[in-house]
Amino acid sequence: MIKQIANFIDSKENEIFELLKTIVNMDSYSHDKESVNRVGKVLCQSLDSFDISYVEQSNEKYGDFIIATLKGSKPGKILLLGHRDTPHAVGTVKKRPYYEDGTYAYGPGVSDMKAGLVSMIYAAAAIRPFKEELCDIELLITPDEECGSPVSRKVIEERAKGALAVFNLESGRPDGSVVTARKGSAHLHFEIEGKAAHAGVFIEEGISAIDELAYKIIELRKLMDLEKGRTINVGTVTGGSNSNVVAPEAKGSIHIGFWTLDDFESLLADIREVINTSYVPGTKASLEGGLGILPMERHEGVVKLYDIVRKAAKQFDISITEKKERGAADAGFTASLGIPTICGMGPIGGKWHSKDEYMLLKSFLPRIKMLAASIILTSNQWGNERGKLAKPL
């Protein structure tokens, strides 16, 4: 069976790379619903070509969800998870389309995570003839991960209910490792109210919201603890109306990263204290926002699933290690439900979100084979124990 899977994937090499090139050369900016859906249509055409059934589920703000299913003979379900949105604005692919240099493929979203989406589809197609060896396999393709999965979280958690395992097709790390732990993230917004006054004539009557913002940024920076993985970034600031007016208002946005939910609660409390403190007398401030993507904690189910992935990789002479990753991903939602989850199952890549984002060409087909074998082994080992490992551990 493993040989048949490998032969199938090898026979589809040209198709696999052509599909990747096609979707990388299509913008799919998170905040541009039409572009995200155009990529979705191409992926649906690929599913159609393999007679894999799917439904498209719309929402008001972001692109559609694609939910594809392979029915197996064993009880239980394995969920393959991936997002098709990127952080690159519409028009980016015209400036730097897909290209290869013999070692790497480059392009917007090439490894984060369009190559992972291609991997999902072709792994599913490769195992499709082996129904007797499979539990149900579901492919969930989401539209909004790059902005914190505001609508996807609920759908991911619903589709993951009762799943035996989840494989998230984010890129394999540059050293080839898969991910067994990830940080969570939160996005916060604060507003500061001051008092306007003429900066030349009545400056002493004004209360500068921008001065207050500067003090708060300094204090927020002090909360950083890189050793503990507590990170804070004030990413945007705005304020004031003119250089000769004491600023009556200011705003800012904050991103925070953390390894555990306890860390998040502690960090949020510290941030609230800074926001609620008036360093410039007379200012007032408010804070909105909260938890975005949950941390992926390395619990017992993750460890057991990682062992299966290692066994699958060995069948193709792939050496696999595990890694804790600082960036957040949708795998955090499923791992937080206690479901065995492995992230970074896509081909090897790096420099995500930059103009130099790459995918290692020689890793593409072997990692698809590894994914297919991991699904087969998980179905064989856990498919007769519906839900046994899909509970909090």
C-alpha cells in the first residue's frame, strides 16, 4: 500500500507543481474576500478531478470555507487543516510571481501555506482507494488565519469535535521538523482621551494623549519577558490633529504572544494596569480585544501522534524532529480541545510573510507521502477506538 501511495504521488509530480504555481500566482489577501474565493475555486476544481466531495460554507466578511470529505470504513475521523489566505495585499503577485531556482520555490504564500493545501489534496487522493484502511478523512480549508481566524475558530472547533487526530498543513520548519507546541496570540486595541489646546498660546491648558501614549509604550515594553516567551508589540499608533494642537486623542494596537493560557491571563492583567494608569494627569484610556489564537500545548495526545508521524516518515527515509514554534497557528484551537494535533506537516519552507518566502523543492513530494502514511497509520492504530484520544488529557 505504501508503495502504491508513493507511486501515485510521484506520477502526479507535474500536476502537483502546476497547481502550486497556479495558486501562488493568485492573490488571496485575507481582507479581500473575492481573491480568497478565487483561489478556493481552483482548489475545488482539483477536488472535483479526484471525485472528492465537498461543500462550500460562506460567511459575511471573509472567504468561504471548503469542507471536503473522504468516507472510510473505520470509525472516527481525522481532520486535515489549512488556510488559503495570505497577508500579502492584492497586486503582490504581479510584482513577484512564483519562480524556482533549482533548490527553492518562491512566491507570496508559497509555503505559508499554499504548498500545504496542495499536499492535503494529493495526500487525500493518494489514500482514496484504501477505504478499508481508513476512518473518515475531512479537509477543512479556511479563509482568515492570517488575521487571527476571527470566524474560523468556531468552525474549526465544530469540525474537530470527536476527531481522533488533526494534521495542520502549515510549513515544515527550515530544519525539517514538525511542530508539537506553538505560542498563542492576542490582538488588543487601546484609545486615549486627552484635551485639545493651542500648542503655542495655551499649551499648558492641553492634555496630550500622544504624550500619554508614549509613556504607555515604554511601560508596555517593560512587560516583555523573552525567556518566558511573553512578547508584546505595539504595532500601530495614530493620534492628534495638527502639529500646533495638543493631541486630544491617540490610538494604538498591540499584539501579544504567550506559551500557555495562564501566561495570557497574567500578561493581560499587566497590560490592563498600564492602560488604566494615567501617566499624564487628566488622560483617560480604554482597552478592547482579547484572546486570538490559542496556544498549542504539548500534551499526551500530541506526543503519541508525533510518534506515529515519525514512523510514517521512516518509511520514506525521512528524518523527523519536533520543535516548539513561537508563531501562533490554528493548530492551537484543536490541541486546546485535547485532540492529538501535529502542525508543520507541509513541505519545508521559511522566511514566511517576506519577499524571500521559500519552499524547499525536494521536500514537496516526500512530505505529501509522509502525510498520507501518517493518515493511514493513525487510522489503523486509532480508527477502532472512536474518540478515545479525542478527549482532554
